[in-house]
Amino acid sequence: MSRSRAAIAWGALGVLAVLVAWELYKFLGPADGLIVGAVAGETGSGVMILPRTNDRAMPHIWDMVARLFQSASGGDTPPLIVPVVTAALTTLGIAAVGWLIGVAVGALLGLVMQRWRLAEWGLLPWIVVSQTVPLIAFAPLIASIGSQVDRAGTVPWPQWLSVAVIASYLAFFPVAVGVLRGLESPDRIHLDLMRTYAAGYWPTLFRLRLPAAVPHLLPALRLAAANAVVGAVVAEVSIGMRGGIGRMLIQLAGQGSSDPAAPWGPTFGSIALGLVAAGSVALVGLGLRNYRRGEAAV
Amino acid sequence: MSAVIAKGVGKTFGTKSGDVVALTDVELTVEPGEFVSLIGPSGCGKSTLLRLIADLDSATTGELEVFGKAARQARIDQDYGIAFQQAGLLPWRTVAGNIALPLELHGVSKKARADRVAELAALVGLDDFVDRYPDQLSGGMQQRVAIARALAEQPRLLLMDEPFGALDEMTREYLQGELARIAAETGAAVVFVTHSIPEAVFLSDRVVVMSPRPGRITDILTTGLGDARTEALRESPEYFERVTAVREALHGAPVERANER
Ligand SMILES: Nc1ncnc2c1ncn2[C@@H]1O[C@H](COP(=O)(O)OP(=O)(O)OP(=O)(O)O)[C@@H](O)[C@H]1O
Ligand SMILES: [Mg+2]
């Protein structure tokens, strides 16, 4: 237990270090940055080697936090934190659906690849290649397929489903690889033992391979959760879905010059989103503690 | 019906650098209730022979019968229990869960399982540890769990590959005594692989001496030490005589002896 407390302490220290570094640079750095090789009268010329520290470029941290509790867009609109939390929850829900799809597809691929050697040779290269296709290229494709399906009318395909599918595209990869490695991780002696018990594929899967895969599976699930969140945010932006944190980020960034602290609201929102997603998976790990004993033993 | 009959059994492994003859021409019979040790230098095919009997590998030549059936059928019928040099416990299962694994796989009811686990835990002296996990046990305790697991389905044949190889001398001698007692109580035949001459002599009715390149049986010695496997036996002259006999068989008998025969 003291180990986890130490981990929390180190984490808090890390966050604090970032905050201190921000304020320290803001205090010490040049207000208008440092630009070398600028040509007089030509805006945007030269190379900026130190970023600007004025309040527009780098608001104080306390201003960012205070902005969260001021009205979102003037008048009696609710404080900024309300739409931020709503948008973050919307994205979290979509990312969760994407995560579930990704985990299901990834686990299935991992199972198939472990069961049949030939499938591993045939599939694994494609799975690796799939991750090199940029999301930006791939997102509009899914969105247009989605809207065609939706227009055909037999199955409804709301926009958020496209976002979830795109998120799952990033999420399935670590799961497929983790499941494959995990299922192949049992020692020879354990496999021999199952053979002496005349246990077939399924009993061996449930009694040996799956439990043995847990230590590989948990990091894969955590990675998948982080990927699903990133995927969902990027997908929202690239297919222009409203209501999520990605869209809100872009929108408030556009008003950055007049309201510099505002875009930091959704930025914090998306950070919190990632933490909640990864934390939920850590909770799963807590329930599976006994299956990680192998890591400590021997 | 004999527990194991091997007739002209041979095993050749095909490897990238050519064929490796691990065993040739093995003739061996193990009677029910008999304790037989396999001893010999590293690489002489002891583990290979055990794995053939267990149907974890199949023989290239010859015939192998276990209780009058093909080795494969005997495996499917769960006629033997097996223990290896590593305990090979599943780290996520408690002692009780590990002992119960074969029973669970073969659909034994929960109640019957619990009874049998309690019985076996008592047999190997681990009553107080059934709820512990393997990483909370010493090496000797883990090995005792492995033996209990091997005995779970009351096999008539026990196959053991250097089960005490990784243990210190004290634990080793203690577990040898336990194993002798358990083997006598259950009446199971045992095929026991070891590197230790005293261990082989102390435990066995017969000691099978093997030699490498190619792996084969060079001698089979009957110990004739009777049924009493007590600590006193370790100090008796007959015991020392047998140890010497096995040592000579292993290192090649002195010339006079060879002439006498
Ligand atoms: N799977 C395998 N593939 C190729 N060669 C093998 C294989 N298993 C065993 N051998 C070879 O067969 C021979 C006998 O091996 P085996 O493991 O039976 O010896 P052993 O008597 O048990 O030795 P040790 O006392 O060191 O355990 C060795 O030369 C070994 O290299
Ligand atoms: Mg061996």
C-alpha cells in the first residue's frame, strides 16, 4: 500500500514541477519571445527560439483555473466548467464505446492468431500496417460510410458511432498484440501439464492461457483506453462532430486572442478525460490482482 | 498387468544440425507398486524416457505400453500423475486450487474436490497452507504441492523428473522419506528420475543405470532393501553397499568384477 502512496506522491510532484516550470518561465522569459533573423517590417519573419510569455500566449495558471468558474460566454451562461464537463463526459462515453469495440475486435484477432499459426502470419503484418494509416486520412472515410448506412435507413448510424469506430481503430492494436503475446506466455511446463490432463483447447484457454495473459492484458487495455480517448478527440475534430471536447477545444482556441485562458478549460478537460479512462482500467487491474502474482514470484 | 512395458523403444530428435539419438533400444518393465529410479549422466535420455511414458513425446521406434494400453490412451485415461523438477504451480491459484486443478478439469464435484484436497494436503503435511499462494511458499513446500497434485486422481503410476533436484540436502532427505511413505501408502508404481545415487538407492526397488550418446540402459540393479524406508536405513551397511554398486555401474565396473561375471 505504501508503494501506491509513494506513486501518488511522485505523480503529484511531477504535476507540481510542470506548474512551477510554467510560471518560472513566464516570470523570467521575454514578454515578446526571442526571434532571430527577423527582417524589419516583415511580420512573421525570422525563427522564434524562445516563446512569448505575455498573458495572451501564456496565461497564469490561476487565471486558467479562475476562468473555469467564470461564465462560459458572457451573460448568464453557466460557468465554463459546466460545458467542459458535459463535453468531456460526451467524449468519454464515445471513447468507452470505441474502447469496447476495439477490445472486442483486438481480443478476437489475438485469439485467432494464437489458435492458428497461419492466421498470425497472415494477419499480424496487416495489423501493424493498419496503424501507419494516418487517422486524418481514415476518419472522413468512416464518416462517409456511416452517413451512407444511416441514409439507407435500415440501421441508424449516428455521427458519434463513426467517432467511436475511429477511436476503436486506435484501441484494437495494443489489445490484439497484448492478447497474442499473453496467450503465448504460459511456460512449457504448464502446457505439458495440461496435456497430461488431456485438456483440450478450451479448458487450456480458460484455465491456463487467459489467466496467464492477464499481466500482458492490463497494460494493453490501459494503452487501448488512452488510444481510444485520443482517437475520439481527433475524430470529433476531423469529422466535425458537435458536443464533444475535441470540437470545444478548436472552438475556444479560435477565441484565444480575446480570451486566452478559455481554451485551457477544455485542455484540462481532455487531460482529466485521459486520467479517468486510464484510471478505470487500473480499477479492472485491482480486481485481477491474483493473476499478477506470477510477476512477483520466481 | 505391468505398469510400464518398453520394448526396443528409441527416440530420435530431428534438429537443424542433424538427428539427435536421445534413446535407443530401451527394454524396461515396471511392475505395479514398484519404485524404479532412472539414473545417469546429463543427456542420457532420462527425461526423454519419462516424457515418452507420459506421452508428452512419441517414440520413434519400439513399443510402449502403460497398463496394457498405448501411452496415449493411458494419458487420456489419466492413469499416471506427473511431477517435474520445477513445481510448475499456477501462481494465481492457491495451494488448494492447484491441487484441485486436475479434478476440476475432469468434472469432479465441488464437494468431492474439497474432500480430496483436504486429504491430500494432510498427506503432504500442508493442512495449514491450503489458502496460501505459491509465491508465499518455500521451494520444498511448492514441490510437496506438486506431488499432492500428481496424486490427486489416485494414479496407479507416478512419473517424477528430478522432483527434488532444486532443493537443499535437508529438505531433500525429508521429502524422500515422505515420498517413500506416500508411495507405500498409495501402492502406486513410481518412475523416478534423479542425479543422486543415494537418493536412487534409498527410494528404489530397482535402479536403472543409463549412459549417453546414444542414450541407453546399461544396467539394472535390484536394491533388495525391503520395505522399511527409515532414516536408520541411510546408515546401514547394506545401503552403503548398494550405493557403491550403483556408483560402480555408473562409472564402469572395476575390471575384476567384469571378469567375475
Ligand atoms: N526437444 C528436443 N529436441 C532435440 N533434442 C532433444 C530434445 N529433447 C532432448 N533432446 C536431446 O536428447 C538427449 C537426451 O535428453 P534428456 O533431456 O532426455 O536428457 P536427461 O538424461 O534428462 O539429462 P539431464 O540429466 O540433464 O536432465 C540430449 O542429447 C538432448 O540434447
Ligand atoms: Mg532431464
